[in-house]
Amino acid sequence: MSNTIDYQNLTKEQKQQLREQIEAEEKARKEAEKKLRKDYEHLKDQLVEPTFNKLWGTSVSLQEQKENIFDDFKTLLELKKELYNLTDKQMELQQSHTFTNSKNTVKIIIGSNVIDGWTDDVHVGIEGVKNWVMKEIEPKNRDIFLALLKPNKDGALKASRVLDLSQKAHERGDQELIKHVDFIKEQYQPVKTSTYVKARYIDDNGRWQWLALSMSAV
């Protein structure tokens, strides 16, 4: 037996009742949706801001811890510099320092994130290399050298490419080229963007593991 209602066969009163029933169901659906949305917004307000405030406190605490660790390691860095006869320039160029305890069970790594930077005079060395290339290298092979002088998206030389260029210069043994490349290397002036502290430890299986210091790592 079919339960399908033939609307055309309904009386006027039945049609009115059916319309009222449909309208009531639609109203109830909208009310339920409205309540659900209200509950959703209410729960967001209960969670988002308090959670942010907790994380803000954690962030501030981590920043303070990092600053304290760098202060604590100042003396150790000075002793390292003296022990290995390192210059201020060498210490500055070393982007990270790793210190391991005598039992070889834990390590602390402190360092700086850097981006490549150069003095204003670096263009002198770049032009010297380009002139040498135009004079000494046949046209079909020039791109190999010139590509190493191509700046990054920020308009700065890439230090890794300069090292490759230096290797090529010494392989050729051309003193003029070596002079220009060495000049470029001397103009290297890396820019520190941030500092970091990392830690490692030996686990129960004798393997080195990173200590999770970010919420994405735990």
C-alpha cells in the first residue's frame, strides 16, 4: 500500500493542515539550527580566548627561558673562543654551537637563524667576475658562471653559490678570478633573523632524540 499523499485529492482543510505541518517542521528545523549555531559560538568564546591567553603565557615563558639560557652560556662561549683561538668574526659566522655533557647523554644547541647579506661594496667583486667571464669564457659556457651570481628573490647573492664559484675559480687556478671571488667572500655580512635553543638526549635504546620544545613536536 502506498503512503504517498495525493495533494490534489485533499480537502481544503487537509491542505491547510498539511501546510501548517510543513511550516511548523521548517520552523522547528530553523530553531534547532539557530540554537546549534548559538551553542557553537558560545563554546568558541569559552575556549578560544582563554586558550590563547594560556599559550601567550607559555610563549612568554619560553622567550624568557631562551634569554636566560643564552645569558648562562655566555661564559662558556668565551671559553670556547679562547680554547680554540677563534676570532670574533669566526664566532659570529658560526651559526650554531653544540655542547655535550661529559657522559655524552645530553646536548644543548644554541644558535641563530640567518639570511645572506653583503656589504655595499660586493658589487665591485661581482662586476670583476662578470668582466672576467666575458673576457675569458666562450659564450656557450658563460651561463655556468653567471648563474652562480644570480641573486635570490630578495636581490641578494646566495652564499652557497659563491662557495661553488670559489671552488670553480680555484679549479681553474686563474689568479684574477680568484681575487675577485675572494673579494666577494670578504663582503659576506649575514643578517641574524632569530635565535634558537635546541636539546637532544640519549633514549633508553641508546639513540639520540630531539627534546620536543614545540607543540607540533610532542
